[in-house]
Amino acid sequence: MSTPLAPPDRDDDAFRAAALRAGRTPVPRRFVFLVAAAFIVLGGGGVLLERAFGSTGTPAPPTTTAPREISPPSPAAILGARTLSGAPAPAISLLDQSGRAWTLRAHRGRTTLVAFVNASCNDICPVLGAELRQVRADLGSRAPDIVIVNTDPRATTVTRRPPALVVPHLLTRRVWFLTGSLRALTAVWAAYGVQVRLTSATAIAVHNDVIYLIDARNRLRDAVTPFANETRTGHFWLDATTQRTFATALASLAGRVNP
């Protein structure tokens, strides 16, 4: 019959504690202080060494990646510009906002910018008009003549204050809004590659957007593609920065045509 284990005696606990103390090798306080001092010195030295020679080491990879900057589009890209062959520009013979005959041939000797918008200014007109105003401001006396051809087959009547000039504040000198009979307009549209159609749902005239730069000898030099955003309600807009960039690029291109 086994003898049950006796519960640990307090004297035994005291003995174990004394044995543990006896088995330890005491560490002099001076040594502890020396080790602590060494860590401090090495720590400070490490910082100094890192500052002195850190550039020669391999840097740790960054924990975050900075966003990549997007380069602004080149002038040619934002304009959608195409250099043309320099062939003679197709004839334009229409009526201006005063009802007077306007022909491209009569303006030989001056650089001309030809754009296409609806008479009611319910297309890209407000954006394009603001850009053309800026082109005139940037170039001053070197600005080209601005000719805007009507693209609305339902509104061909001559008016002295067409919305296409009033809305974008282009009712000023050396800017013309041209209209005429549907036959005359269709001939100009076809010659300059402008396709006009009436939507079946809203009966609004829609067309592709293009600007032509014609030099003083009536030669086609460049074609540009204006653009804008359209809201659900059919209004066109473009943020100020993009609009400014487009206008500046167009002014630069027109300045080269009319040095």
C-alpha cells in the first residue's frame, strides 16, 4: 500500500528559494551599468552611422506608393488636330448676320477659322464660343477672322443677333455667323465634311464637330475637333481647365498659320 504524498511543507518552499539564490551567480552592479552604457553608445552611434553612411546602403522599400502623375495631353492630342494638304479651301458663299453676302474668296489675304454650330446655340456652341473668345484674346491683332456656319436646316433665316453669337458673347467685329438657303448650306456642309441630321425623337439638328484653319491664300492648313460634355437635359459644358487648354492650343496653332 503506497503512502500518500504529504502536502508541501513551508520549510521545503523556503529551502527551494534559498537553493535558487545560492545557485545564481551574482552580477555586479558596475557591470550592469557598463552594459547599459554600451547599448546607449551603440544606439547613438548607429544613428550617427546611418546618417553618415546611410546613402551608401540599400534603402528600405516604401510602405506606400505615391500616385503616378498623369501627363497633360499634348496640344495636338487635345485638339484632335490634323495637318491638311494645303489644297484650296472649298468655296463659301452665304449671308452674314447683317444679310450681306459673305464669300471666302473676298477674304483672301487674311487667316480664317471656320466652325460649324446650330443657329440656336443648342449644341457645342457655348463651349466653342468661349474657346474662340479666348483665342481672340490670346492672339490680339494676330487673331484669325472667325466664321461660324449655321448647321440647323430649320433655322436658316438671317437675324442680326443670332443666339450662336449672342450666347457665347461673340457678337463682335471680324466674327461672322453665316446662313442661307438650305441648298447653299448643304453645299458648304458637304464640301467641308459636315454631316447634319434631324433626330426623330426631338427634331434637334445634330452634326459632327470640326474647325478648319485656312491661311491667307485660302488654303486648307489644319482641321481641329472640338468637344464637350453633354448633360441628360441636352446642355453642353466643359471644365474650365480643359477649356483653357484647348483654347490655348488652338491659339498656338492659329498663330503659326498667321505668323
